[in-house]
Amino acid sequence: MALDDYRLLGRSGLRVSPLALGTMTFAVDGWGSTDDEAAAMVDLYIERGGNFIDTANYYGGMGGSETLLGHLVRDRRRSLVISTKYSLTTRPGDPNNAGNHRKSMVQAVEDSLRRLQTDCIDLLYLHMWDYHTPVDEILRAFDDLVRAGKVLYTGLSDLPAWQASRMQAIAELRGWTQFCALQISYSLIERTVERELIPMAQAMGMGVSPWSPLGGGVLTGKYAKPGSDGTREAMNTATGRLNERNSAIAAEVVAVASEIGCTPARVALAWTLVNPAVTSPVLGARTPAQLEDNLGALDVTLAADQLARLDALSAVPLGFPHETLASPFIVTAFGGTRVEPRR
């Protein structure tokens, strides 16, 4: 694969690169990229044929990432697919500046258009589920923005599978704009989404764009043991990413990388691309060197035995009803008929 081996995003006709450039590190003091590093990464990504760049109104000090990205791509805007998100606050203290409701969405879109220096948003995600807004309000507001030409495609991120499925079905039945993308955490250390979210996305026509495909850097092997010193190590430990199980998975990723002759980051990214539901993982590189390495995942082919080892070590229980429905008793109860899955 190459960045210009484009893929269709979900059930839409939108063509996107198999790896997306994430900009959460843009315009962030301390742990983020410098403006020069951000510019170099955008140039490198576009020069390689990449066209899918992801941001959010909350990134970079509440809007800084969008502002910097808008400046960097100003003269190349037409050839790019830029996704952004709304839901999180950019004005603390204003109760209606956050959430999934219409006022929050419309205000966020107007602000994002201004910061990105563009006349439409290619893909607008609901960033996080707020548990308060009626779904018909969300769906109709998305549809109104699409009809107004301010948003071209819509997506969902970080929400329960049953809500995403419900909204997609309502949108289809009412003739409103349907979602073509689902952005969720997915990696070798976060596979619980395989229970409901990923199968739902496949069935409902949403292309999956995983965030944190390197597990916050844990899968690069740089954090060998829980409790290491340093800001990023401490953050990963606090969020539960750095534990004995995940350290063992990271060690296996390192071992496979050694066999192939590449970096662990490339192996971890290549693993996500094997899943047919995955359209375009979001790269969270901080430096041009990290981005260069991540893009090398497109050259990696994992052997069957390597995939089996990684899958076995990182597997999560599917729970009820999936394990019950796959049990020998239930298979017998259906008459033992073998049916090839629908492709």
C-alpha cells in the first residue's frame, strides 16, 4: 500500500488515504509539536500522497490545532479531506458551548470554518457522547448543516454502539444524512471495541478510523515496565494503559518487529490495517521522524503465525451473547448447518 492507494470511507464515495494525519499534537505547549515540526509533517504527508487530515475544535489549546492547520494547508485545501469534531468546550463557563446539542454544533462549525480558513468541513464528527441530547436533535442539526453546504460528510466518535446504530437507522428511515465514519480507540491493547462497535460499524456502513493505534506509545516498546519515570509514562500508568498485560503485548510486538526488521510502531499499525472494518488509522506523531516511521507501516506484511501470536496474546473475552452464540451447543441447536458468512 501507499498513501495514494485511496479507500472509500464507509458507505460513502469519499476517497481517503489508508493512514490519516492526526493533529492533536499541533499548537500544544510542552508535549506537543513545534510549529515548524507541524509544518514539516503536513508537507511530508501531502508529498507522499496523503489526503486525510484529522483535527478537532478542542485540540491545541481549544482551537489552536485548527488555526495552525488552516494556515498550513491554505493553498492546498481543495485536494484534502479535513475532518474536525465538536462536543467539547472551547469556552469554559459557557454551559451551551459544549455538548452534542444543536447550538453547540452550529456554533462549533462556524468557529471551525473561520479557524480552518475554509468554506466547508469535509467530515464533521460528534466528538464524545454527552448522555443528554435527544438523538433526533443531533441528526436533524447534522442534516441541516449538510443541506446548507457547510458540512459534506458526518461521523461519530466515542459513544455506545447501540446509540450509533440507533441514530444511523433513524437517519436512514427519515431520509437524513447518514454517518460514514466512526472514530474510536483501537489497538492491540484496546480490543474491547471488537465486541460491539466494530461489528456495528461494518453492518451500518461506517468506516472505522482508529485513534491511538499505538496505545499511547505503549506498543512502541519504549515503556518497558509499569511505573517508569516521565510525564508520558506516568500518564499511561494513570490511565491504565501501562500494566503487566499491555507490557507483555508490547514485548511481543517488539519481537515480531525484530523478526521482520522494522520498528514496533510499524507492526502495531500494520496489525490494525489487517481488520477489514478499518479504513484509516489516525497517526499521532509528534515529530517528522515519528511520522516517517509510522508511514512505513504501509510496507509491512505480517505473516500468519505472527498475526496469530499477536491476536492470541491481546485477545479479550467477547462476553455474552457472543460467546454463548458461538458455543457448540448453540451450533448444534441450529441443526449444525455450515453457512459461509456474507462478504
